[in-house]
Amino acid sequence: MKRHILKLCLLVLTIAVATACTAGASKKGAVTKAAGVHPELNQQEMLTPCSQCHKDATPEVYKEWYNSVHGIANVKCFQCHGTYENLKASPDEASCAACHNAQYQKRPKDKKCWECHPAHHFFIHK
């Protein structure tokens, strides 16, 4: 379970890094690592919930999740993005089906779930 949480944290950081790099972030404290690269973690850090670091490292992403339907329902990062060992910035759509199977089966096959239902936002449709 703890490894799963760490992997989720890594995913959230990866997303934040990609966002910061794409936007050309230059704010104080902005993540400057290359997109898709998470800083090395020791064994103890790997047991820390993603949100504990990402509140400070990527506050925008953390706030989006925290105020979203997933955040309110306490859906943790690893549940969609994987754990530290298999972290994915963009989850497999099959991970959506774990909780949203009926909707997943009816979805348009030419779109990703989050194209219409952004997971890190409070609203349901873009």
C-alpha cells in the first residue's frame, strides 16, 4: 500500500513537472527537472503519501486534486497513476473502469476519459 502511494506521488510530480516545463514556469520554487523525471527517493521517502510533498512542490496540481470530486472522495493518486515503481503521468483508461465501469463501457472510443471528465477539476465536463 505504501509503495502505491509513493508511485502516485511520483505521477503527480511528473504531471506537475510537465506542466511547469510546458508553461515555461519561472516562479520561485518551480520544478525545474526534465518532464517525466522524479527526484530520487530513499526508502523512507517512498513511504510518504504523494500529497505530503506535492502540497509544496506542485501546489497548483495538489489544489486541483484536493478540490476535485476525486479529492473530496479521497481517491488517492496511486489509484489512477500507479505507484512509484510503475508511475504513469497519463493513466491507462482501464484505471478509470475500476470505479467507473458503466461509464467506461459507454464512452466514445475515440476520446480519452479525461478529455471530457478532467479528474483534477471539480466540474464534470469541460
